[in-house]
Amino acid sequence: MVELAIFLLLLASFAMYLIVKLLRRGGRRTENTDGLLIEQTHREQAHNDRMTYNSAAVHNVPNIPLRP
């Protein structure tokens, strides 16, 4: 029973450590020009990847027009 209490205490303390660590980060964003350009490039690349590797493209579904 003591081992279980120690395990739960360690688990709770680790969870609290992660919560504090994530809250202290505060979602910092890049403020200099180089960092902003890198973020923009990565966003554009992620968008292109989502469009290139979507389900229809991967499974070779023909384009079906919505209106004739």
C-alpha cells in the first residue's frame, strides 16, 4: 500500500511539473523577422502537404463536379 501511495505521489508531482512548465511557456511567438519568415514558410509547407496528401489525392479519386 505504501508503494501505491509513493507511485501516486510521484505521478501527481510529475503532472504538476508538466502543468507549470507548459503554463510558463505562455505560447511565445517569434518576434524577429527571420523567425516570422521561417514560421510563414512552415505554415505554407504544412498547407501544401495537407492539400497534396489528402485522402482523395492519395486514393486517386477522380474529381467529381458538384454541379453539372
